[in-house]
Amino acid sequence: MMPATPVKPGHHHCTFDLLIEQVEHLDREAGLRGVTRAGYMRQLIFDDMRRQGRSQRQAARKAG
């Protein structure tokens, strides 16, 4: 399904095929945090990117 409005510059619209129990989990977790499904998924990705960046910086310090 395509977005109803144009996608913002620098953004990309994604569609995911999830099991019902995964969507239910996503909805519960998003609800606990007071954000949308998309907002919760963005936060998960942001947190993962931050963790990976920290790991890469630590590895670079040990190597150099």
C-alpha cells in the first residue's frame, strides 16, 4: 500500500508483513510509550544505530 500523502524529502515509506502476534506486540509496546507503531519502530532503529555506533567506536579505539 502506498502512502496517502507524498513522502517527505529524505524519507522512505516502508511496508512490513508481520504476524498478528507481532502486530499485537508492536501495538502494546507503542501504547505503553504513547507513540504510534511507526514512532516505536523508529525508536527501535535509532536505539540500534546508536548501540552499533558505540560498538564501532569502541572497536576503533582498541585497534588504534
